Amino acid sequence: MEIQFNITTHDKFVEAVKNPDKYPELLVRVSGYTAYFKDLNPQMQKEIIDRTEYLLSTGKMIPFEPFLLHER
């Protein structure tokens, strides 16, 4: 089992898809390597956005609707 942490919010990832120039240095862990979120293909961005988010204070999952891919 492998756990990869991305310490940011779901909303920030969604905003980074809509406005990548506002988040040029947003880094994410992807399968053992680090990448700039803006450089990932749309399908990989969706994969990261759809990952589960947890509240650190309670350890409980935060439910979100699946992110819809749109053509750029």
C-alpha cells in the first residue's frame, strides 16, 4: 500500500484547472514523482481532484461530486 499526500483543498485544484496561470507552482505527488499540476494532462488532473479529501481534525472524508472534464 502507498499513500501520497497533497496538502491543499479540493477547491484549489478545481480553481487551478480553470485558471492555471494563478497556480504556476502548485506541486502534486503522482505515482512516486512530483509534478506541476498545470503540466499534467486533463485526465490526470481529474484523477487528482477526484481523490478523497479528509479533515485532519476528525479524520472523516469530505464528499464531493466527481469533477467533470471539459475541453480546454
